[in-house]
Amino acid sequence: MRSIWNGTISFGLVSIPIKLVNATESHSISFRQIHLEDGGRIRYHKYCELEDREVAYEEIGKGYEDADGSIIPITDEELSHLPIPTARTIEIVAFVPADRIDPLHMESAYYLAASGAPAAKPYTLLREALKRSNKVAIAKFALRGRERLGMLRVMEDAIVLHGLLWPDEVRAPEGVAPDTKVTVNDKELDLAHTLMDTLGEVDLDDLHDEYRAAVEELIAAKAAGEAPPEAPEPAKGGRVLDLMAALENSVRAAKESRGEEAAEEGEKGAEAEVRRLPTRKKSTRRAPKEGEGRKTAPAGRKSTAKKTASKKTAAKSGSTAGKSGTKKTASSNGKKTAARKRTA
């Protein structure tokens, strides 16, 4: 990575030669101004008002416009020799807990790279001291024409410099909060916390710029002579009339997006499969044939009726047999009596 500033870190009487490197980069897509009629580029030309001609970049310097409109020229060399200790030095002035720095004060971020082998030992010393103390260093440094406030912290094995706004550059949040008195009940707070827990945490590496991806897709389609992609239907919005209903719907939607409700249903189904149901007797009911009425008795009842009928028939036959046997005995006894009378 290319350094944009060279200097030293002043840590008491310890000096650490460093190089300042941009820690961030912009991936936003830039557009050019064009003439709508023919698509020609629109360019800006730098003209000198006194000579009324275009001048080259090498001929351009900087100057301060005074109150009367006169211009006071200022050179880069004059700025580099300003009588301030932070012209080429990041001067550490204090160490404070990290939570003392409000993110609202943070500006650009830079990596501080050790400049050369002699800087390795003091660089590592400062890094490990910051780690052990769990504090950040507050420093002053000059960059791009003005003195700035900064914060040094450790990220992995590197020291990071965050530019900070001066206290008078941060506005107070006056007139921002609602001016009407609003009461939030415990149930609403509980639902809000449930929604927060359902949404959970996120790894920043998983997030990406969807707008930039859509612009790239649009450019690729037009370059290939294809129709640009259609925009999705905008989400339906409206006034929040029922806060509780909105929170409940939000929790439900968050669970559905994470598949939690499906998982809960699956767990319920698994529990239902484990439970043993009571054993049922097998039914002897048969399906009715075509032409049979709905009032047809079930097969079970028919078989029972048949068994009952057969029992009755057996009983009748038994009784009949008994009667016939009695009659035969009586007739045989009568014949024996008659024979005895004749013999006598």
C-alpha cells in the first residue's frame, strides 16, 4: 500500500518512524457528466482571470482570499515549515478508555506502518502497551493543511489512527428528539427485546452493497444492448397505528426469514412421533360395493347375527332331537308292556 504521509509518533521521549497509509477505500461507482444531445463528455477548463487563458496543472497554486477580496499566495513549502510540533509528528497527549470516545467524533482511518527496521522495536512496544492497558491514545497531527485530532488503537498486529473531529465541530442534538411526551409500557419493551434477539448478530463480512451491484448490473445490460433489469415492487409502507401488532408481525417475519418457525414445527413433529399412541383393534369393516346402500350393516354385525342365528338353529335342532328321542323311548316301553301281558 502506498503511503500518503511520512513522520514519527512521539511517545514521550520515544520516537517511532512511521508511514501513514489509507485504511479504507471507496468502491462507489462514479459517473461522468455528458451532453444529453450527443453523449459528449463535459469537461471543466481552468482559466486565469487576468490573462483569460487556460492554464496547466503545474501553474496552479493556492492562496487565501482576504476580506477585501485580495488573494494572499501560500506555498506548500511555507505550510510544511509552520512552527508547530505536529507538522511531521503524531504527538500523543493522553491515554483514555476506548468507551470515552463517541463514534460521532470519528473521521477517516489510517494504518500506521513502521518505517524501517529500527522502528520495529518501539512500534511493537507501543502496540503491546495499548493492548495491555485496554486504552486508546489521543494524539494531534497535521495533515492536508491543518492540524487534526486523532485516536490510536490496536487492530490485530497493527496500530490504527482514526481522525477525530474537534469538540467544537460536533453539533449538539438539540431539537432532534420528539418534543411530545411518550410512554412506552413493559410489554412493548419486551416485544422490542424479543425482536432484537430474533434478529440476532451479524458478521459485517456477510454484508454487501446491493445498490452498487444493481448499478453494475444495469451498466452491463446496457453495454450488451439488453433491456435493463426491472425494479422490484416497493415494500408497502404506512403509518404505524398499532405498535404492538407491528412488533409482533416483525418478530414473526424475522423468525420466518431465519427458518425458526419451520424448525419449531419440526421439533413439535418429532415429539409427536416419539409419543406412543394406545393400540387399536383392527377394524373388520369392508368398503361398500357399488349398489349397496349406506344403511347396510357392517360386516362385523352381519357375522354376529349369523352366529346368533346358527346358535338358535342348533338349539332348535337339539330340542327337536330331544323330543324325538323321548317319543321313541315311550313307544318302545309301550311295546314291552304289551308283550308282557300276552305272555301272562
